[in-house]
Amino acid sequence: MTLLDVSITNVALPAIGESTGASPAQLQWIVSSYILSFGLVPVLAGRLGDDHGRRLMFMVGVAGFVVSSALSGVSPGGGLLIVARVLQGLSGGLINPQVSGLIQQMFRGSERGRAFGVIGTVVGLGTALGPLVGGGLIALGGPDFGWRLVFFVNVPIGAVVLLAARRWLPRAQTGGRHKLDVIGAAMLGGGIFCVLFAAVEYDAMQDTRLGWLGVPAIVLLGTFFRRETRLTKSGSDPLIDLRLFHRPSYTAGVLLALFFFCAMTGLPLVLALYYQQGLGYTALQSGLGVTAFALGTSVAAPLAGRVVTRVGRPLVVGACLTFGLGSFMLGQIAQHSSGRSAVLAFALPLFVAGLGSGALITPNQTLSLADVDPVVGSTAGGVLQTSQRIGSAIGQSVIGAAYFAALPAGVDDLTGGERGAAYGDALGQAVVVALCFVVVALSFGVYDLIKTERGRRSPGSPASAGPEVVEPYTR
């Protein structure tokens, strides 16, 4: 539900505008408000789950998501719908860290890898199938009621999830109650907001003045880091105990996720623009155009989950290379083919990129959290997911900007093959930027692989001795 609602609403925007009279600015914020609020809370939500019980926080998040989805569905205009979307995003951000924390708590060894593999399939399908599901619901309900179905569908699903959670999820296993670092949470939230707001709005407005938001972001995040360092050293209760980052595998995994998600979420955006602006596809046809990516993800994720504990970091490095190969093939085809004939040729590279994505996201999460005590699994997962949300926003902004910058002036006046070639070149240039993000992500994967291999060869090292329980959380 939470991942579908990132992409599913894009398809519904025209119908929402016609039905409610929402302005273009309101339509943009119906999408942006969810992304912003979703990205603000995972770290805080993870800490609440670790301290007060993941089952409780998961159920609170699902209940909030159900209520805010219903509120979205009955909204008479754009203003109330934006408020409902903010609440929906906050609820979604509360849910996700509990999922990774519960997997840490409930599974061990290869079973944990398989569980994360199932989550990987859901991540890939949820992201890729959003436009398809949205288009189908709108077609089912018609232009006036179909967009409301996009939100109402969450209500019965959420009700079933609440009943299942009450029956099946384990009760609280916490690290004890700690004082919540409210000041630190405000600093972190403010810094992340500045980054996400600038990235999301630049994607819509292309206004370079948004770059000035980097100044308060640096100040807030720098002050937060100093505060958390002081609280960590004094043995107080920081929002994020920075000794989490003493584990190289965790640090490398967070940075890899940040840069990989820049590429993984930026490419589908420009591909959708290419389909709809360059080829004149409908939103539903555009969604069908990335089906091969979803198929590759759904094939690779469960398989990778079964072998991740045996193969380790080489699996992530290989998956990153595979995604890069698929992206490179996509860019070459886009620049050397034009028109709708290119769409069929896109199927193979998108499938290859999907294989790489499915074999990377949750294996990286599994390996990053392998040496983290399950007592703080939600907090560690919240940090990891925050890096993914920031990467998603930055990637869509930067890769989208590269796409638009590559379009020639007067492109809309072109016709036939010239128009298709212009949009194909723009897509190719956007792929080059995405590949730069992939290379940076790959470097962190290779770094962790080399460091892990060296550790295994060193007698008595933590790597050779197996996973280490991080000391601060055993007090």
C-alpha cells in the first residue's frame, strides 16, 4: 500500500483536477506532500518501534494509513486532499521501519534473507505496477469516482492487515524505554525537509533558487550530528546512536542505497516522460511499458533472498553491475532508435535492469543489518530507508533536470522521426547521469566487499569471528 501510493497517484492527477477543480500547484502538492511527509519520519518511527514495540507502532501506522486513505477518497477539493496525503505519508513512514525491525526480530540466518527477498519483490512490484493499478481503477470507476477508488482500495486491505497483525505479529521486544531526543528529531526532520523539498520542487519548477535550501540543511544536519555525537559519548539517549556506523558494512550499505535509489527511481520517471511526451502514450500505456522491469525484479528478488547469506556482498556488487548494464543498453537503444519501434527493444534492457534492482535492494538491506543488534533493528532500518527516500527525491530531480536540459528548444513543434529522435537523445543523456549514480553506488559495494574479504583473512578479526553485537545496545 505505502509504495503503490507513491506512484499510483500520478496516474490519477488529471481525473482529480477535472473532478475537484484543483489547481496545477495543488495537483503537484498532492504528489509532493506524500513524498515529503513519508521521508521525514522513518528514523523517529524506528526509534519509537525499538522503544515501545514494533507491533504497536506498525498497527498505529496501518490504522492511520487506513483513516487518511478514506479521508483522501472523500475529499471534495485539493486543499483537504493535500492534508490527507500528508497524514497518509506520515503513517506510511511509521509503518516501513517496523517491517525491517520485525524481520530482524523474527528471522535469523538464511530465513532472514528469504524474508527480505519477499520484501524485495514487493518493493519492485509496488513501485513498477503503481501506474497500471491506478489506470485500471480509474477505468473501473470512471473519471469522477475512479480516482477516489485509488484511495478507497487501501481501506479493506488495511483492515485485513490490522487483523493479521493482531493475530500473527509478536508482542513487544524492546531495548527498554529511553528518553526521546525531541530536539534531535526536530533538527533531523528540518534538515531532511530542506533536502526533500528542494529536490521535489526542483523536479516540478526547475528553479535554481531552491539550491539555497542547502544552507539551512547543512546547518541543521551538521548541528544534529554534533548533538548526537555528544549524546552518544556521554551515554545518554540519542535519536541515532552513532556507534551504528562503526560497522563498515552498515555505513557502506546506507551510502550504496542512497546513490542506487537516485538511479533506480530517476530512470522510470524520465522513461514515463519519454513514453507520454515523446510517443504520445497514455498513462496506462506508459505503465505497461515498464512491465519488463517489474518482471525482472519479481524474478530476481526471491532468488537473491535465498542465496544472500551464502554469497554475501558479491551478490550486491554483481546486481549493481547488472542494473548498470541494463541501463546502458536502454540508453544506447534510445539514442539509436526512434518512435514506437524502440519500445519493444526496451523490453530486454528493462528486464536486465529489473534483475539487478531485485537482486540488490533487499540483499543490501540484509547485509547492512546483519551485524546490527535486532533490539535496534527498526532504528537502523529507519536510517537506511531515509537514505532511500532522499536518494529517490534527488535522483528524480537531477535525472529529470538532465532529461529536460537535453531537449532542444521548440521540440514540441517537431514531428515524426525528428521528434522521436530528440526525445530519444534526451532519454539517453538522462541514462548517462543515472549511470554516474550507479558507479558511485558500485564503489561503496566494492569497498565493503574488499574490506570484508580482508577481514576474513585476518585471524581474530570481527569479520572472521562472525556477526558482532554492537555494544551500546546490550546495556
